[in-house]
Amino acid sequence: MSIDVPTEPVADPATLVRLYELMALIAATDRRAAEEARSGAMKAAFYPVHGLEAVCAAIGVATTADDQLVSTYRNLGDAVAKGVPVERIVAEYFGRSTGTSKGQGGPMHLVDATHGLMATSGIVGGGLPIAVGLGLAAQLDGPTPAGGSRVVVATFGDGATSIGAFHESLNLAELWKLPVVFVCQNNQWGEHTPLGDYSPVASMARRADAYGMRAVTVDGFDAPATLAAVTAAVATARAGDGPTLLECVTYRLTPHVATMDMSYMPADALEDARRREPVPAFRQWLVDQGVAGAGVLDAADAVAESAVAEAFTAAAAAPPPPPDTLFDDVFADRGMVPVR
């Protein structure tokens, strides 16, 4: 069951500038993290989010601090957009004690419940049932003080739509009308396999038809349209009108993992996508529409670059977790469990 996406921006100028600021911060952090991974300074697998900036930032703008998010191992943009401090994200990537999980989770398992980032899963599609559980909890909790339900957003790639948990999660969420927004970040590649080689349909949104679920497809490189689509889906969930499957069509602009090459990707398709990359395209749109001048956007870029530089400097200087904390926050206090 498809619905129309508003063709005009639904946000005021200040909100659109805030969207750009988030996109710029995500892009700056992503670039530096990829550089650190390729140089070997950051000894961890890093999954770039270049091309997803508009999708991630739209989620951050459209949701509130009380709303919750479940992400994937490609989580940087989601975490930044949800308000997790960049310095804590980067510290976790470096395995430092100042990270979101005290350096013990690493880049594939960012968690910061204080900012609503409830889980990130290293298993493809693994976060979807978690989001459904959180959605059921939100429904049972009833309206928030601000009115309406707490909303849960689940992000995942196009490859996850072939996983059984995807279908089970959509079925249950629609059956119980849970306040969940399923955001498919469709970059058209399942690791190194193009979408056409593993899916008989090009539209991931069509998979919602089997469950009678509201579905929307939007150009994920178009920041204003993406924000409009996410805003509408969140409002629907908050009003108690059930879930939405939102397919944001993008294209992978970087390797699957930062240290890999891109020789498996068609050069012409990649070049075409790079001409439409979200951050510079949205920046030009803001200027052309008279929403913000170049000076305002230059300042946003400078703030982002400064924040990223400070975060990476702090992470490099922070200590790793002490060896005697290895079993902390795992299952139980070691003082209560005899070690044999």
C-alpha cells in the first residue's frame, strides 16, 4: 500500500539548515574515519556511510529525544543524527574507555540509550525484531508527556529485506499497529552483489504489500524530499496509525568496508551517482532556493570539521579499557559469580 511523498519541503528554513548541519557533521566524521581506517591508525573495520547522509540526518531531525533508534554495523550516520556525541562514537571506534561502550563494543556495536540509540547489530537484519520489541513497549507505555506514542526507527540495508527476520518483523508490526518506522537505506548493493542479482523486484517497498503495510519510496539523495518522507512516517507512527516501510534509494559511493577497493562496481553508474552526492547537492539547493547563504553553510562546514578534529585527537589520547574491566557489564558482577 503506497502513499504519496510531499513534493514540497515540509520544514521551515531553520530546520532545513539544521538538516544540512547534521549532514555536514556526518560527512566530515565519515571522511576522517575512512582515512584513519585505511592508514591503519584505527584498527577496526569501518563501514562508510557516504551517500546516506540525507537519510540519516532526516531521521535525526524528524524524531525527538524520546524516540528510539535501532541501527546496523553501518551506524555512524545514524548515531550522529540521533545526537550521540561524536567524541564518544570515535572513541568507541578506537576501542577507548571514553567510548559509548567503554571501548568494549567497537564500531559494529554502538549503543547509547541516553540518546535513544538502543542497539546496533552486526547481523544483517538482526536489529529489526529488536525494533519491533521496542515498538511494542512504546505502545504499552502509552502516550508520552508531549503527546502521542514514542516512535522507534529501524534502519537496515536493502540486503536485509531478504532475511526472514525482516518479514516476521513487518508482519507483527503491521498486525499490532506498532509505532515503528522501517527505513531501508537502499544503496543497491548487498555487500558485493548488485540488487538485481539477488532480488527479483527492484523496489524494496513492494515487499510491504504482503502485509498491507504503508510503503513509500523516496530518492535518498534528495534531502528535502527525504526529510518530508521521514517526517510523514514518524507522524503516522506517533498518531497510533501503525508502521511505515520507507525505502530511501541511494547508491554506494564508497567501498563496502573502507579498506576495500571498488573494482566490482560499474564505473559509469558510480560516476553518475557521485555527481548527485547528497551534501553538495543539498548545499546548492539551499543557496538556489534562498534558504541559506554560502556564508552560513561555510560556517556549518567549519564547525563540523573542528568537532571532528577534536574528537579524533581526544580518542587517540584516551586510554583503552583496563584489563581488569574485561568482564564488566557482561552478565554479572564477578564478585557474585565464582570463577573456576
